[in-house]
Amino acid sequence: MPKAFTPKVVTANALIEGDVIYLAADDSWVRTLAEAEVLTDEAVAQVRLLDASARQAEAVGVYLADV
């Protein structure tokens, strides 16, 4: 039986400041976890991760984190 998908957020570090940032539902980067988009579908999470990873002028070290 496949393991259930754990909800995740897209997180990274801001390129200039180095702060921890999270991807919001409106595609903006936010600095508080409460504002982050919680992803409950694995396929959607992977697409959001790929999209965020392409934004190299804004963020580095993009990954999915469990919430």
C-alpha cells in the first residue's frame, strides 16, 4: 500500500537577504509559515516545486518541507 502524502510547503532562502521564505498561493514569496500555501496533492506539490525552482533570481535552495 502506498504511503499517504504528507502536506507540504515550498520553502527556500531569499537570494539577497538569506531569510527563510515560503511560496504563497498567489506565487509570491512570504516570510511567515502561516501565509504559505499548504499543498495536499503530491502532483501539485511537484509542479509548484519545479516552478519555484526556476525562479533563481529570487530564491535558492528550493525544496518541499512537511507541515
